[in-house]
Amino acid sequence: MKQYLQFVKRFLLVVTPLLTSSVVAASPTQAATLALSKAELSFTNFSQSPLSTLTLTDTNAEAIFQGGDVATIADAQASFKVSPPEAFNSSFSLAEGVNTDYSGFAESQASLVGSFSVKADKSFFFDFTAFLTLQTSIDTAPEENARAIGDMSWVLFDIDNNKVLDSFNITGKLFTEGDNDLLEINNSEKITIGNQKVESSFGDKEEFATVLVQGSLQRTFANTTNVALVEVKRNQVAVKAPEPSDNVALLISSGVIGIALKRRRKVNNACSLKE
């Protein structure tokens, strides 16, 4: 068990690097921006129950404003049931602003881990459904910008031999301030994709990308093998229009939801925390 927990910690550190992206400053103007990133994943129809499970969630939201309105929301949920065996998690990030002088950021993460001991010559299998949607919108470029990033991946890991057996990944990125939009789906050969739907629109003031994938995995081991199913997802959004000045109101929340709304008052300190 100690070896297993150490593996989980190492894996989460490797596959969840902080997603970062710079945004450009802009001259004062009226602004209306939106950035949304949402992901869901479920595992069903397991051939057997897990020996142990682990779920992790984390959220962070930040808003800085002076002359505008900005709201940020981050939410993450995760569950892994042993009997009947099924797992689900979701993460959602939203940032929205209007008028001028604000920036907003929100990030959510959710992870699932299940360990299994598969007997020799027994089939190990499960079904999965993965969903990712991204959306960005601005009124005026380049004075305002928005970005939405989403990434989800899972691996089946051979604990005994310390190697990845199978993997699946969806990555999406929308950047209104450039042409670096991206949407990718990757899976190893043992994974069977039964249904896949992709819709996207890049390169305009309003962009979106939506992916739905349904598939399954089945493996048979010659010897009794201990495996771990590890899934990680991250959703990140940011809006800005344009760079706030030194006199700002600041709200930071590391809980499920952080919301910052406009306060029409003068701020004497460089930063003040508000509910």
C-alpha cells in the first residue's frame, strides 16, 4: 500500500503541471468577456470492484477590479464507489467581466484513483465516457482577451512492473488573443472508441470546442497483476480588460466558489479583501 500511495503522489505531480498563459495589456475601453471550461468523466461496468479508491478536488478563483464588474467561479466534484463499482468526477471554471479595468481567473481540478488486483487469465474491463467543453467570447480585440483551457487524462498503471499500460487524453485550448487554439484526442491501441463527437469554431471573437468520447478498455493478464486506474482533469479560465491600476479591490478564494462583484467606492489601500 505504501508503494501504491507513493506512486499516486508522484503521478499527480507529473500529470498535473500548472497550466499557464500570458495575456496582453490593453488601453481603456468598454469590455465584455467570457471564458468557460468544463469537463466530466465517468467509469462504469467494471469487471470487478477496486481494492481501494482515492478522490481529490481543488479549486481556486481570483478577481481584480476597479472600474468594471468581474465574476469568477470554480467547482470540482469526485466520487468512486466500490459496490457497485463506478466512478465520476467533474470540474468547472468560469470567468466573466464587463466594462473596464478588471481581470479574473478560475481553476478547478479533480482526480480519481482506484487500485485493482486482477487474477491470472481473468479479463479486466470497464467503460468510460469523457466530455469537455470550452468557450471564449470578447467584444473588442485586442483591448480585451479571454482564454479557456481544459485537459483530462487517465492511465492504467501496472504497479508491479512500474509502467503505464494504457492511456487516454483530451486537451483543448482557446485563446482570443492569438491563433494558438488547440483540440487533441489521444488514446493507446488497447482502448476501443465506440462513439466520438467533436465540434469547434476557432479564430473569431466567439470560440468554442466540445468533445464527447465513449469507449472501453479490456485486458487479460497471464499472471495475477496489481493495477491502478488514475484519472486527472484540470479546467482553467481567465479574462482581462485591460490591466487594472494600482488602486484595486481584490478577492481570492480557494474554496468551491469565488465571486467578485463591482464595488463603487474609493479604495485607500493597494489591496482590500471583500466578501
